[in-house]
Amino acid sequence: MLQVLLALADGEKHGYAIIKEVARRTGGKVVLRAGTLYAVIKRFVDDGLLEESDERPDPALDDERRRYYRLSDRGRKVAVAESERLAATLKQARVKLFGRS
Amino acid sequence: MSLSDRFFRALMRLLPAEFRADYGREMESQFRAEQREAAGVTGMMRLWVATLGDVIRTAPAEHLDILSRDLSYAIRMLARRPALALATVMTLALGIGANTAIFSVVNGVLLSPLPYPDADRLVTIQEDQSDGEPGTTGFFSFDALRSQQQSFDRLAALGGWSAVLRADGQDTERVNGVRVTWEYFRTLGVTPALGRDFEAGDDHPDHRRIVLLSDGLWRRRFNADPGVIGKPISINSVTYTIAGVMPRSLNELVSGRLMPGSEIWTPLGYTTALPPSCRSCRHIQVIGRLRDGVTMEQAQADATRVYQSLARQFPTDYASPAAVLTPIRDRFLGPARPVLMLLWAAVGLLLLMACANIANLLLIRASEREEEVAIRRALGVSPSRLLRQFLTESMVLAVIGGAIGTVLAVWATRVLVANGPDEIPRLQEVSVSGRVLLYAIVSSVITGVIFGMAPARMLLSRVSGGEAAAVLTHATRTTAGPAGWKHRAVLVGINVALSTVLLIGSGLLIRSFVTLLEVDPGFDPHGVLTMEVELSGQQYAELPQIASFYDRLAASLASLPGVTAVGATTNLPLTGSIDQWGITIEGRPNANPAEAPEADRYGVEADYFAAMQVPLLRGRLFTAADGPGAPPVVVIGKTMAERLWPGEDPIGRRITLAGGPNNPPRTIVGVVGDVRHNGLHLPVSYQAYMPQSQSPWLQSSMAMLIRVGDGQDPASLAAAARERLRAIDPQQPIIRMRSYDTIVSTLMATRRFTLVLLAAFAGTALLLAIVGLYGALSYVVTQRQREIGVRVALGADHADIRRLVIVQGLRPVAIGIALGLVIAAAAGQLIATLLYGVTATDAMTYGVTLTAVALSATLACWLPARKAAMMEPAVSLRS
């Protein structure tokens, strides 16, 4: 879930681009499939974390079937909060498991 | 489009339509991109496996998500109108509860499997002497059937047996038993749970003193002690050995229906050399198990062939006999079928009416929601999505109604089982089983779809296309217009039609019931206590001893305070007892004795005719002088006198009742009124009475009849009568003690049961129809307020307005009544077998029903009409 938000952190993307970005970022470990992706997108749109973008890139580059999504302010806040939570967890894990901070 | 793309599109149909509409195109285009990148066959395979897994994981979650949103929305919407929700839920709960309760009876009685393996191969075999009434057969015929037939694996015969059990330190108890040929349980395919079954060697007059016990008797009498096997038991003052105990699960239908309440079995122990095996004696029942591959018709032809060969050998003992085979399911469960099917159909109609009523309520509700629907449509919500939402709402109602209905059904089933007539077999086995619960669930769901669909479709069609905008801009309540009323009028019409059908059905049953109540049984059952006694023991081995016992008992009972007459008889009318014998008239020999007319035979003692109040029409009754040594006499019934001696005086004629050397001709000394012996609804049979002290047959059981004075309850004498019997011989048990009114009322039990239930359903139906009509019309009046205001302003008076509303309401009522009459006439066959004295198309019942429905409907229209007429035009116009 967070991977989708992160994929959109640097700008709006269409669904397939999100999948590509997530795969690239995780070194191919996380490969989202269409059904899963759009179920997540739908929930995030309903919850106000994502917005559908009205702006379209150059028509020459655009496939009109594609819809573009971007992070809303709320989505960005959630992504930041979740990242911080993970960072804190990681920090604790380092102390407990490896004895260093 | 490639094959792979097509598959993907098909796979996407698993996802909710809403989801597909939002993301389907993107998903397809994405899948195409992934296909392009997938290298070779392996790549494609991997892509497909991953995609399949993905959709199969996602689809249920998405459906659940929509459902949970719809549910919470539905609950919010319903909570906003709690009265409507409550009315709907309660109507449904009643409909589903009544349906489930009746179904539990139908299921337990008719649908549950019989307690025998391959029960559909089991048949009863009856002898038909061409008089249209197949009946019992004799041991001689059975023995011939058993040895000559080629169609059955096994045949078995059974006859009644009354067993008085005695044990040290325990009360004497009389139980109903059955005497069976040794193959009886083998034919049925059941084996004892304890001990052993009967063997061929047990079925002999000299060593037949063994018994099998029912599980109930074993638990009650022997505390479920497994050590009873092989122990002696005294029955009718003779020692028997307990051979085994039948399984608990065996609710023995065949014995139980042929010999009600039977709990103990013993071998028949007949041979063809014994007197009761005479060719013309017919008092045993036969069952058989068809051989594999043999049809009913073949077996029936085979058994008939045996009977006909007997008729050729012994032409004076058989008329023209044939065998009648009936599957045991039809024979024993068949009679209950019409009643249960009728009730089931009735509750089915009731549930349909509940649906129509709820649909009507929801239609009114729907018209209030047009705006909401229009807005949601304008926001791009698809019609199928809205339909799903509405159906979820009706499902919520249906599920809650169904749950309450099921609770009601559990209770109602108990009431039905406790109050159902004994004539319905297996009633005690009825329970709310898994199948019954499934039925409740399925009927709730179907109900929800039926009543939810109509309003939802109407709403969607109203706000489809361009109309949505109109609804939004004007926010008009257009459903009050012709289209909205049309939907409701159809529902009102359906309700009226269905309630008319139910009212006619219950009306016909009421008419039958009243007609039956008016049938004169030929005697007066009021104020009579019956006490059935059966003597056992060596001291009652001869006729004079038995006669002396009953004389003393009658004299003792007659001295009880309030008693006006005491009689005794071997054969009680209207109790289902059968004691019919062929009659030979002196000087008129029958060409074939087997074709002789038959009469009910009553051996009577003391003041029988006074106790029963059977009137003497000619001649005299019996006196104390008509004793054992006196010339044999007989008193006959009116119909027998008129038919056998038309235009002549039968007094002084002589007849013989059945054959036999000790059975002398008897002189007719009197003619009495006819008595309905076999049932109030059946024609009168011939009747012959003889003093029991002159009887050629030893019979140890008799029923005492104790008549009390006006205003006294005969049941109040029960304890005193019991004491009088004890004083004479404390060892002799009373088989049964009941008032004659109770006997007559038991006879009517099935009719009363059907009638009460059907009348209750019909009453509820009428109420539903009337409330539905009232609700729909009241709503219309509110909606037409403005129009009515205009009419009044233009000069219409109160009467005009009233007429306007009433005519609008009565139009669907008239169509509904007409439709109801047609359906009732067409469905008449369903009820025909339950009617007596009226036809299924009885004009009076139809007329009364029509009037009742029309009057109630007019009343239901009158109230809204009056309200409309009372409206102030100024207020109406402003609305």
C-alpha cells in the first residue's frame, strides 16, 4: 500500500507506470497486478489519499484510456506519517536485535 | 482482439460491475502492455497464473466491500422510517413463520424417508371383492398367495392383538399389540436392536408364545434393562418369553397405522387347519416387498391370478376377487396429503400476499426517494448499482423478518404437533430440521427479491433518461400519477384475488363442517360415558361367565346417582371398529354366499337402545327373557329392513348372520333407527343387533355405555365407574374411558384442524388485502390533494369527490375478485376430497365471499374517500 503512495511521491502517474515504479524501487520483489493495484487505488481515492489528475501529458505521448493519479495533501501526510512510523520501528529493531542505533 | 485479451475480459466479469466501469479499460490496456513485455510461452504462462490469482483474490473482497457499504446504507435508510421497517418485518415474519411451520409438518409427515430400507418396494395387498372397497383378507388366501406368487421377495400378514401385561409388583397394563407372520420384520427390512427376530419355527400354534417389544414399552415397563431378553412375561394370563426389543428409531408406520398405538409383536401362529383360517374369514392385513425389477402392475396381476384361482377352486367362498396393491407410502401417508398440501398452498398464498403488501409499502416509500435516486443517477451511479442497493435494503428486511419468522415457526410447529389430529401420521416426529431451516432461508431470500424488485424497477424506470432532470427540477411526486397508481393497483388486485381464493377455500370447509355437524348419527352422543373393558383370565373362558360379569357391571353402574340407562355393546359406532358379517335370509338362499349382503353386527346387553337413544320403529326390543336358552332373536336397522324387505314387514322373518354350525337362524323381533357406524360423511350400512348372551362367538371385550340425566357431565362419573368395576374384579383393566362427545369430536379432528388453520389464514389474508388497499388509496388521496382542491373549487360536491376516490379504489378490487373466483374454481380439485355436502364450486360460498370482500373493500375505500371529501379546498390548493 505504502509502495503505491511512494511511487506517486515524485509526481503523477498512470496505473501501469505505478506498477513499473514499484517493481523498479523494490528490485522486482513487489510486482503489483492490475486487480490488486486498482482495488488499492479505488480505496485510496475513496479515502481521499489520491486524486485523479485532470491534466494530461502531451497527447502524442498519452494513451487516452489511461487515467493519471497523484497524491493529495492528505495522501502525502499519510505517506510521511507511515514512513516515519516504519523508521521508528526500524530504529527499535536495530537497538533490540543488533544492539546499535 | 486476441484470444488472451478475450479471456482477460471474461475473467474481469468476476469483479463488480461498478469496479469494471471505473477501471476495466485501464486494466485491459495494462494487461496488453504486460503481454507485450512477457517473453515467450513461459512468460505468458507466468503472466496468466499471476493474473488469475490476482483477480480471484481481488473479486470477493470488492464484492464484500460493496455489500458492506450497501448494508450500512440500507440500515441507515430503514432506521429513518422505523414504523415502515417494523410493519414490513412483522408482516414478513408472520408470512415466513406460518410457511415454515406448515412446511415442517409437510416435511416430517410426507417428505421424510420411511423407516424401512428401499421403502418404495413395500406395498400393502388388499382383497377386492368387486364391491369397490378393498379390505382385509383371510389367512387361507394369504397362505395361497405366499406359496403361489412370483413377484415378491417376501410377504407377511398381520392382525390386531390386545395384550394385558401383568408382572409382580406392577400395575396391570393393557397395550395394543400386533400378531404377525414370522417374516414380518424381514419383509420390512428391520432387525431387533436387542435379542432376535421371529423364526419360522415360532410361527406355529403350539410354540408361538414369544414377543418382541417396542423400544418405548421396553423403557417404560422394563427400565431399558437389557437383561429382559429370554425372561418370561405374563400376557392375558399366559406366559410369553421376551425374544427381543425393536430399535428406538423404528417408528413402525405399518403396525402403527393398521393397529394404532401398537407396542408389542407376537407370531400369528396360524395354520390353515385352524378355524380362524377359514376361507371366508377376512381379518388380516398383508404387506409385501416387491422383487427387484417387478412393477406394481405385474405384481398386482400376479396376486390377482392367485385370488382368481382360489375363486375357481372355492366358488362359494369368493365372489370375483382381485388384489389391490398400494405402495405403503401412499397407503399410510396418502390420506394426510390433501390436507397438508391445501394448508401448504394456503400459507404460500399468504406469503405471496405479504410480499405484495410489502411491495406496496415500499412503492410508497420509493416515491419519496425519487429525488435521492435522481441525484445519484445524475452523479453517474449505474442503474444496476442502484438496483443492487435497493435489493440489499429489501434483503435486510427479508433476513430480519425471516429470522423472527423462524423463531415463530419453532413455536408454531410445537403448537401444531401438540394439537394436530391423530389421523395425520408421524406428527410426533415433526420438528424444525435442517431442511426446514433451509426452506425458511430460501423463502426469505426469494421473498426479499420478489417484494424488493417491483419498487426498485419502478423507481429506476421513473428516473431513467430525461425524466431524472424533471424529477430534480420540480421534485414532483410523480408516482401518485397514473403510472405509480398502476403499480399499486396491480398489487391491490393480486391481494384481493388471493384473499378471495383463501376465503372461498375456508368458506367451503366451514360449510362442510356445519353440514357434517348437522348429520344425525342416529343416536344421541351427548351425556354418554363409554367405558371399554376387556376381560382376561381363566375365570372368563366361557360365554356365561363373561355375560354374567357384564350383567353385574351394568346393574352396578345403573345404580350410580344421575345415571338414567346403562347398556353394553361389542361394537361402538363411529370409533372405526369393523364387525361385518354376511346375511342369509331364510327362504332366499344366496346364489353365492360370498356375495351375500353384509351387516354391522352388534352384540348388546342391558339397556343398550335406551343408553344410545336409538329409537324403536317396529316390533320390540330385547328383554331379559331373550337369554342363552331362549329362541335366538335379532333386531335390525331401518335401511336393512327397507332394502331387504321392500314393502313388507320384516318382523317374524328369520335370518342367519354368517355361517357356522352353532349359528342358528334368528327371528327378527324389532326394527330400530339407522346408526351411522363408519363415519358421519359415509352412507348408512345395514345393522343387526343380537343379545350378546345368545352370541355364537366368545368375545371378552365390550364397551359399557352410561347415560346420565340432562345437564350432568358424563365425565364426572369416571372415577365412580372405575370403582364399581374394581369392586367386581380388581384384576380387569379399563382399556379406555371417554365421553361419546369426545369420540365424535375426534372424528372431526382433521376437519377441524384444517378448518381452523385455513380460516385463520383466510382472515389474515383479508386483513392484509384491506390494509393494503387502505394504505395505497390513502396515499393517493394525499397525492391528489391539489387536484381534488381544484375539483371542489370548480363546484364538485362531497359526494362527487367520494365517488371519485371509491371508484378508483374499487376498480382493482373488482378485477381482483373476478380473478380470485376464477382461480378458486380452477383450484377446486385441491379441496374436493375434504368437502362434504357441498361442491367445490358452491354458489352460496362464492356469493358470500364475494359480498364479504366487496363490503370490506368498500369500507377500506370509504375512509380515504371521506377524508378526501372533507378537505378544505383552500388548504388542498396550497399544498
